[in-house]
Amino acid sequence: METSNSGASTGGTALENALAECLESKSGNYAENVERVVGQWISYCADRDVRTLEDVSKRTMGQYAAYLSRRVDAGQSDDVDSGIAASTAWTYYNQVSAFLSWAVKWDYLAENPAEKAAAKDELPDRSSSTSGEQQFWQPEQRRAIVTYVDERAREAIDADGMDAFEEVRDRALVTMLAYSGVRGAEVLADSRDDRRNGLRWHSVDLENGVITVLGKSQQKEETALPKQAVEPLRRLKTLLDPPADGWPVFPSRHPPSLYAVIDDAGHDKPDGNPWGYVLETDIEPSSMSTSGARTLLKRLSDEANVPGLNEDDYLTLHGARRGVGEKLYRERGAAAAQRTLRHADPQTTSEMYSHIEASELAEDNTEVFDGE
């Protein structure tokens, strides 16, 4: 492959300016990732005298793909300073390609050079891991943890009545994850994204079984809430009796978080229980975070003795989403899984559950040849 970019233009749209304009319509983690990855690519281009959108060519992207491949080779040689995984190389390349697609959309470019076959041929082979090797909450695992949190909540209610908030909250969270297919960051707080501050009660329609979340698209999206998740939420709302619809559905009882919101509200640090003080004074608590939920799931997975987990493994947030999709894919087909998971591209759903298609095809082929 050629190793230089001759003929770089002196005019055109500077890559830095184009990225800044592109980021105006983005926010949160996605924007941070684009800024970081595309920013690094722009620095890579500058070292090769490629400074404007118009300078970017098929050759530019082929060279970048080859550079990523070399970094993958370095990673396989345990060069921790520069090595990356093949999946990471593809992620970086795809984010740059998405940026160039934005430039095509707004007529800065006539076509996307990153999508040229000659350029993509320089990328490393995709990771050998298959969709079936990713964690999915299997039916028996889903039953185990849901049964455990339900029994735990019932026992707490019998023993403590209205003071059983934590167990009731945990049951509502686990059942929502287990049956709705939402992303954890859509219903929990993410410290890296101010817009993702946790699901609020005004976004929950228990009568119609619908919640409204900030989707991966950065737009508000409605998603179905099955009956299995509705009743635990209804019980949580009754017990919590939130003074305002803007309260988080899954409040954090982490003491430092509670003291922080009390301080932000201009109150002195209370003696005793900060959770009780927040409820008494109607100070809005913060939402449980994704990191807090991961810690919770680790503990619950152990306490529930969830089957099929290796030592130190636990049921993950995204494993819950994949498990919902897998169940729907098997029982109702690809279209139902795509609608529930809100994948914009059907190919995403197909790739996620390709192991199912392969398994079913093997069964069909076995039946065909059984008669020989």
C-alpha cells in the first residue's frame, strides 16, 4: 500500500472545525467518545499533512486502518503501551467513518472514503468471539434472581412494613432489567453524562406499561414495560410515595450521596439517618448509578446462588438486555427483538443473535440428512 498522501489541499474545511460542528448535535458519553477517538485520528492525519475534510481520501483511511492493525499486532505481542484489541480497532475506525458520514450528510464530502473496500481491507480480522459467548441472562438465571429479590422484598415488608424500601426498590430494578430490555444507563444515573440522571416517575406510565427513556440515539424513546415489571414498580411507588413526579424511580441510599443532596439543598448535616431526613424534608435524592447497580448485581447474584456463573462472575446490566432480546428472538422472531431493543439497524439484532440462527440451521440440516 502507498505510504503518503500527496496533493493535500491548502483550502477546504479544517478537520478540527468540522469535528466541533459535528459535536454541537451530540452530548453525553457518545460525544465524549467521538471527541476523543476522532480527535486522535485528526492528530494522526495532521502528522501526514492531511488537515481538511477534502484532504481525506481512500488512501488516508487505508493507511489509518493499517496503523490500527499494527496496534493490534502490538497488543498480541504484549506491547501494553500501544496495543489494542481487534474489536477496539474496528470501534475506532467505525467512529471515524461515522464522522465522515456526517460530513457527507451535510455536503462537505460527496462520499465517505472510510467505506471504500480497499481501505477497510487493511483492518484486522474481527474478533473471533461469537454472539453466543457474550453474557445473556438465561431463563434459569432470570428466574433465580427474580425469585430471590421477590422473596427478599416480601420478607422485608412483613418484617419492616414501610421501612422495607431498599428491598422493594431492588426488586423493582431487577425485574425491570430482567423483562424490559432497557439499557442500564437509560434508567440509572451516569456520572459521565449529566443528561442521564436516572429514570423519573413522570416518565413511567404504569397503566399502559410504557416508560420513556433517553435512548442511545440521544432522543427520547418509549419502551414497553411488561406486566412482570409493572407490579413491582407499582409497589415501590406506593411505598415511596414520592412528593413530586420528578423524583428518581430508583433513589440512591448511599450516605455520601444523601449528605451531598442535603448540603446542596442548604440544610445542615442531620443527626442519624440521612435517608429518613431526605424523606421528611422532601429533598430530592439522587438516582442510583450504573456503578452502584453493578455492585448490587454482584451481591444479589451471589446471594441468589444464580446457576451457570463461574467464580467471581455475576449477572451484568447488559446481560439482562441481551437475555430479553434472546428470549424474544427465539419465541417471536428478529422483528420483535429489534422493536423491543430499539435497534435502528436490523443488522445489529441479527449479529447479536447470530448464534441462534446458526444453531437452528444446524438442527434443520441434521433433520435433512437423518434419512440418508
